[in-house]
Amino acid sequence: MNRGMHTALWLVPLILLCLSGLTGCGGTAGDTTASTDTGSAPAREQHFIFNNGAEPEYLDPGKATGSPGIRLINQLFEGLTTLDPKTLEPLPGMAERWDIDEAGTTWTFHLRANAKWSDGSPLTADDFRRSWLRVLNPATGAKYATQLYLIEGAEARHQGGSEDAVGITVIDDHTLQVRLRGPAPYFLELLAFTTYMPVPAEPIAAHGDAWTQADTIIGNGPFVLAEWAERERIVLVPNEHYHGRDSIRLERITALPHENIESVYQQYLSGAVHWINSVPASKIAEVKRHPDFYTAPFLASYYYRFNCTVAPFNDVRVRRALTMAIDRQYLVDNVTALGEIPATAFTPPMAQYQPPNGLGYDPEGAKKLLAEVRSEGVTIDTVEILFNDRDTHRKIAEAIAQMWRETLGIEVAARGAEWKSYMKSMDQLDYQIVRSSWVGDYSDPYTFLSCFRTDDGNNRTGWTDPAYDTALDASQLIQDPAKRAAAYTELEQRLLAGQPIAPIYVAINKGLKKPFVRGLHQNIRDLLYCRSVYLED
């Protein structure tokens, strides 16, 4: 997830991973029950207020890729499975149970008898089939359509083939059968991701892209959208038709779309906000002393993308020189300073996978390489770094800009943009170098490595390598875990050789949470699940 990104227990030190953008909220069954009220004090109002970081680009599960949208979609919709808010273990969602054949490729899901949309109408197996085919329809423009490529015939459909060949079969209203190209140990976890969530047919047919407005949206998750005041707030209230309605404690959720982290921090200190998952870079020392401050492992990578379609970044030597001139250790020690891990590879370490080493800090090597490029008449005197306008991203950009000036003699401009504009520039390759992060969508390196497939909507670099694409597809058919990990290592080595990105660090989950907010867990993907959050003194 551009995180969204995007989960395993791989890393006590933090070798778990996935990027700066989401936060876990929700609880296990053990903490969904509040303590008994003795009557000594009035009950706290069940109104949870948090900062969502930005105005969401989409509330459409089939189109969302950024954390601000995905965080809210996880409250408004639910897939066949959902995730435990603490461990991220797959749990029954709209499907109450499932079967799998001996080959591990045919799954049969049995939907709940009381599965409903938020307007009270029945939710059926065909709703899932139709929603997934919508994602695969090229006309939809779903950037996450490749998430469905595990399904037999899905890739061919996305490239203009027939729907009839896609391995999704409706047995009856409450039974859905899915045929995969090969065994996928993370499939149940992936089914909880937004792209696999159902969307309603009638509002989409009637309103097009505007179907997600407060007066037209229909979901199937624990909450419904009550109000969307752009740039001010998004308000959610419980879905009375949700199958787990009786366990929901919150009566109201307010998500604020504020990008100014300094202002958000002051709101937290004043008590106006109950939870924030980002802290101002200028207040790191102060924040670390605050009793509400927390850090936890995060399945996320922080990196820079190069626009490989424009000069001089279409020359891999330029990309490599810029990467070699970044002092990552300095950045995590002096700029971010919260325990991030310097990284020269894109994929964070996971269970059974240790990423290969990429280019480390080598200023002399960077000078030599760029001198070679310049000797051939290539001009590289001025570059621009684009970032979504937060103080941490700005400080990192300014620090890297200074490194490139001093080491390579390049003038660098650091330009901030609000979230939607920043996302649009990335999508349209309207940038030179852009700040990025990726949070893993499930516990497998494929969720990282698949981003740089040629036709993946999350590539956003213009880099293409047919051999990489072929090897990526082949990796999904490998059943032996050790051989699969070896295939991932070769893929990452090929990615790092192409250098469409400059890895910087493995991110860390951090924030501030009021002590009366219960059932909110800092899981390794920083996912927010409010279905079991409640407020209690």
C-alpha cells in the first residue's frame, strides 16, 4: 500500500515492515469488553477522534491505493476475511468458513447467512464476483488490479480477455469458489485487503465515481459514512446491519484530514485528538519524553522513486550515483531519529526472507560514476525532489538535497505538495524524483516486489524489465518456501540493478495515543480496525 502499503513476525528488532502511513486500531476478543461501570462516574462518550493525515483520494475499495483512503475503507467495508487487529491473523469476515482442496488452489467460501449491505439488502456471492471483475475490467483503471492476478484467468481479463475464463464461480447466493494459478500461503490475508472487498452495484451504476459520497455510499463494514466535509472531517457511525454490530462500542468516529503535523501535534496535546500516527520532526526529543508516545515494528519501506522515462534519470548510472550519495545512517540518526533501520534494499526482512544488499553510501564512487556520465555530454545540474508536504518528508528531502549538492555538485530543489496533487503527479509521472513509502499488504515479499512489474499501477517509475516480469510470475508457482525465497532474492537483485528507486530505510510505527483509548493495537502494518475500539477511563 502506498502506504498504503503494506506483516509477519519476522522481526523483533523491526525487521518486520511496511511504510509510513497507517495505524492499527482495534482489539482482540479479549479487550472488546469494557470493565463494569460502578456508577461512580458518567460513562465516557464513545466518540473516537484521530488524524487521518490527508484528504483521501478514494473511498472506493476497487480504486484506493493510499493510506488515507484505505484506513477509512477498512471501517466501511469488509472482505471475505478480515484481520485480527493485533496479530493480523486472518479471521472470518463476510465468509464464516472456507474449504481448500489438496492442491491448495481451489478455495470455497461460505458466506454468512446474515451478510448484508448497510442499506439492509442481502449481500451475496455474486456481489464478490461482480466486484472483482470490476477491478479486472481495464476501463475501471484499478491500480491494484494485479492483486487479483493470483486468480486463474485474471491477468488475461485485465489485459482485455474474457470474463468467462476468470476462476471465480458462484455456486449459490452464499457460496463462492475461487481457483488460483498456484498455491498462495498468504491468500486468506490478501482477501482482507481493500481490492478484494465487495462494492454495491446500484450506486455505482447510478452515480459513477461519485457513488462514495455520504448520501449515496453503501458499504458492508462495521461503520457507515455519515458526513464528509472536505478538508474538515469525515464522520462514521455504526452500521446497524453489520453482522458484528453487537460488539461495536464506538458511537461515532471523526477522522481529520490534516497534513500539518505540527498543528496535529498541538491538537493532540490539547485533547482535541485522541490518536495520531505521525509526529513532527522538529519535536522528536519532546515527543519521545511524552508518556503517550509509542514505537513498534512496521512492515514498511521509505524510499525515493526516479522517473526513468526522462533524462537524465533514464540513465541507470545517474540513478545509481544519486543512490550512492545518500548517507542513510546520518538520516536515521539525525533527521528521523526514532529507530528506523537504514536499508539498501526495497523489501524489509521477513520470516524466511533476508533481502540482498544494494548500493550503500559511497560518495567517492558516486562522484566517479557521475563524472563518467558527464564526460559523455549528459547534463545533470539541477534536480527536483517532490514530496507530500509533511515536515519529516521535507527535512529528509532537504538533508538529501544537501548531500547531493556537496557530493555531486548538483543544485536540488525540494518541493512539497498536498496529498492529492502529490499522488496525481506520481500517477502521471510528472516528477523527477519523488518521496515514497510502501506498507506491505500481506506477509510475503511479493507484496513489495510486485510493485515494479511493468503494468502494475503502483510502479509509478516508468521502469520496465520483461525478464523481471517473467520471473515475478514464475515465483508465484513455486511451492517450496526455500526455493520461493531464493527466487525473491534474484528478483530483488534484478530490481536493485535497474535502480528505479533509492531505498532509504525500514520505517517504524510511531505515534501518540490517549490512555483512555482501549483496543487499539500497534500492529506491524499499522492497520486501523475500529470495530473493537472503545474509550474508557
